[in-house]
Amino acid sequence: MNRTFLYLLSIFLLASCITQKTEIQLTNGLVIENARIISPEDQALSPESFIVINGDSIVYIGTDKPNINGHFKTIDATGKYVIPGLIDSHVHVTGTDALSDEEELQNPEIVTTFKEQLPKSYLYFGYTTLIDLGTTKPERLADFQKAEIRPDLYFAGGGAVIGNGYGLSNWNDEIPNFIYQENEDYPIPEKYVKENHTPKAVAERIAASGAIVLKTYYEPGFDPTQPPFPTPSKELMAEIRQETHNNNLVLAVHGNSLEAHDFLGQAQVDVIAHGLWNWGNHRLDSTKVIPEEIKKVLDTEIENKVGYMPTLQVINGLNALTNPDFLNVPELEHVLPRVLIEYYKLNVDGMYANVFGGAPKNIIAANFNRISNQGKTNLKYLHDHGGNILFGTDTPSSPTYGNPPGYNGYLEMLEMEQAAIPLGKILAMATIDNAKAFKLDKDFGTVETGKKANLLILNKNPLEDITAYNSIEQVVIHGVSLSRKMLSAKEIQE
Ligand SMILES: [Zn+2]
């Protein structure tokens, strides 16, 4: 071979190397073209890229167009933004929004239409992964699980209530996983065998049920005329923590008072399921300065890397009862069946009285605004000092129309922005931070090759504008793309 020929051959080989494309064979695929992907970890925006999905997983991401064969759909995402699907790590999907068990029995039509809509309402606002944080019986999740179009649902097992504590005021067989702790004021009936209710026995049963979280409670109660409900001792909480981790579960604990946060921060639980809005004897005043006693509790939580769910919408949702205009917000029609909105409109006074009795609305509203601001002030402090903040809404948290599914998450985000939390951090909390805290980051939390194809295509950049979460173009769940319209209760009923 002469030199010229070798030279030409090498050029040819080099050229063919450069143009050689990745070959991808798809059986049931989705290709998103010109996607600008936002990484929630560093808030970087990718150049226009190809996202190739096969079945329910992402198989390729790159700026070079691969050679794709087989069966697939294409979406052009020019001018749009792609983020991972959102994760709400504190919801309850077993009931019918604010209806009591009795109201459910009296209104079967509302229950049916609500349950059909519920999974879609979460997807409508981009929530593709949910954690039901506390149902006594996992079989009650079945209605949600059987829906064809729904978010991924994980759950906390079986209500590991302490002794005859909060959430267990009447003995019945609905709470098989209570944890035994003697208490003079609230004795445990003799029929229960202590050995079946040790932290070890309970954690093992909860792990076997398929749960990923053990949820327990630190709640002395709200009625000062009654003896406080039993709360766990330090020793008992340490044992619960150990057994939870032995069973590869995450320990989440209900607590929202200063006393609870103080105890749980020191106990180094994994997650406190509520923010510290209740400041005990302290009040937020116009100086906006956090009292030292509260700061100390927050500092311990930061130091011990305890997950903190601000759950700002718990307070705002209750406050919504003082303002029935909430029921005229247009977003509501997308997430609640019309029959349920009408039912609420007819019952606003009863719902208010049920929670607040005869207390004047203006006083309740002023108090709840202050408590809400206490929650936001703490959230900002935690953010500024490196706290481990997790996105959880507690939807619905109480008998109020103020925590509508899906929309409540969007309202929680708006509140976080009000608390001056940077938009990049809000995105991280609702995606990768939640995924890591609940050990779901192998599959969720970022848009990456190898992960599940749960993602959102947005019309606006969520790093610049919080309303991007209300301008969703498409929701991709397990590789299936759904236009937002298809998920709206309004569109379905029309
Ligand atoms: Zn809850």
C-alpha cells in the first residue's frame, strides 16, 4: 500500500468514526427532541438534547441524534423545559378530601367521582411520586393503586402509634401496629400481648407489608383539660429508630410543637413530618426575630441532619375555612369534581364550625396568619443554615376544603417562594432531596439515563418563575406522555 492510500484510508476511518451514530432499538418508546433539561442538583440547564425512553425507563440522553429503530412516539420540546416529576412525601390518599366517613356513606356519587379523579389531580400539578405517610391499613390504598393513570405511590406502614397515644384514642382493631408503652392515664387493654407490640415486632411487620417508612407520633394532644397523650420516652424512641433502620425503613415522626421538635431533633429521627409552626409561649412579632429557644431547636435539627417537612399548607388550609372565596379559585375545577365543590359551597358554615366552633373568623384568620408566618420564618432560617428540608404537604391534613389534591402542592411551593426560598432549592426539595431522603433516588429525582421516565415538560423555566409549575405542557409517567388537559377534572366532566 502506498502512503497516499493509507492517508485516505485513515481519513475515511476517522470520518466514519465521527458520523457513527448510537443505535437504539425501541419496543415501546418515546423520544423527546430539543429538550432543555434542568438538573435539580446543580440547577444547570442542558443544551437542546434528545431524551430516548424505552418502556418505562430513560435509555439515552445526548445532544447527538441517535439512530432509532422500532416503535416510538416523538415530542418536540423546542422552547420548553424538562424536569423530573415532582415528589410529595406527605400525602394521604385513602379518604375523600375533607369528607368524614359518615359523609362518605351519605354521598356515594361524590366518593366515586373523587376517587376516579384523585390520581389525575396529583399528575395535573406534576406530582408523579407520592408517599402516603400514615394509613393504618395498606389495603385502603387499593382504590388509588388500581387506577390506570396514576402517580407512583409508596407508603408508611400501619400507624406505629405509641401506646394509647394520639391517633389511638379509641381501642379497636384498626391499628394493629401500635407500640406498647405503659401509661397510667391511658392503660392498654389486657387482650393485647406486649411481645407483639415491641418496636422490633412492629418494624418487622411494617417492612413485610411493603412500606418504605415507619411513621410514629410525638403528640401530647391539644386539649389542656385532659391528661397529655403518652409520648415516647427517649429510650423507646432510640429503640424504634434502631429497629426501623434494621428493617431498612425510613423513620418519619409526626410533631409540630416546640416540645416535639426539641425531642425529635435530639433523637435524630430521619424525618419530622411537620414544620415547627407552633412556638409554644413565643409569638412572632414585627421584628421577625426567631426567639433563642426556637433557634436552638432548629440548630439541633440542622446539626443532626434531620429531615424537616415545612407543611405550610396545613395552617393555610385551615385558614381557608375563614375564606369561602377559596372555593371560586379556577384551579379547583381542575382537581376536584364539580359535585364536591358544590357540596363544599353548601356546607361552608358547618365546616368552619366543625373546626373552630363559634370563634370569630377575623380572630382565627389573624392567628393563623401569624402561625403561618412563624412556619415560613423557620423555613427560611433552616434554608439559610443548611437544613435538610423535604417537600411534603400533608394533603389533606384536616377536614378543610383548603388542601385540594395536587393544587395543594402548588400552593405549598408558592408559600415557599413567599418565604424567600430560592426557586432552585424548591425544585431540589421536591425532586432529588425527597428521592434521597426516602431512598428512591435509584429510580427518581433527576432526568438521567437508567432512571424511570417520570418527567414534566414545562412551558416556563421553573428556575425563573414559580408559576412554571402551573404551566405544565406534558406529564410523562413511566414513559407514557399525557397532555395536562387529559388530567383535568373540568375537561373530563365536559
Ligand atoms: Zn399527615
